[in-house]
Amino acid sequence: MKKQYMDSNRVSELQKRDTEIEPSVIMRAVCEYCHVDEGDIVSKKKDEKLDSARTLIMYLCRKYTDMSLEGIGKMLGIRDHTKVMSGIFSVKREMESGSAYAYSIAAIEEYMFNNH
């Protein structure tokens, strides 16, 4: 999937959606957007690209599923739910600071809603 920036109205429209999405759809969308393999997401591999993808999955799973923090962690191979809390908080903080995270989230959301 090609990374692209969308206007702020489109971002706001997508962020207001209140629809449940399957975790597998979220993982697939994030992996495609970030150009990482789903197998690497659940592995113990660590690098910046994988960590970023994992935190995006944490945030989107919390937003669009009824999964617990523990459930999200288990899906990603993370044992400690506080790491999931920290990941979700870091995405929220980045989005509030006006970083490109908001555009990345919106592009992933658009893909999820159009391809599930």
C-alpha cells in the first residue's frame, strides 16, 4: 500500500468511526502499510520498524475491538499488559503533538474499512 497524506477533514471523518474490526484485519493493514511481515510482528525480533508497527496495532486494536490489554499483548507475543498501555499512550501522545502519526493512522483506517 502506498503511503499518502490525506487532508485533515478526511482524517477527522475516519477517526470518528465507531465500528468493530477484526484484529486480523488490523494486523494485516498495519503490516502492509509498514512493509513488515506478520510473522515478524509476533516474533521476539526488535527493531524500530517492527516496534512502530506493533504500537500502531496496539492502538488500533484498542480503538476498534473489545480486546483487553492482556489480549492485545498475547496476540503480539507481549507478556506484560503495561507495555501495551505504554504503546497505546505513546501513539496518542504522538498524534496530539501533530506528528505524521495521525496521517498514518488515517491511511491504515481507510485501508481497513475499505478492505475488510
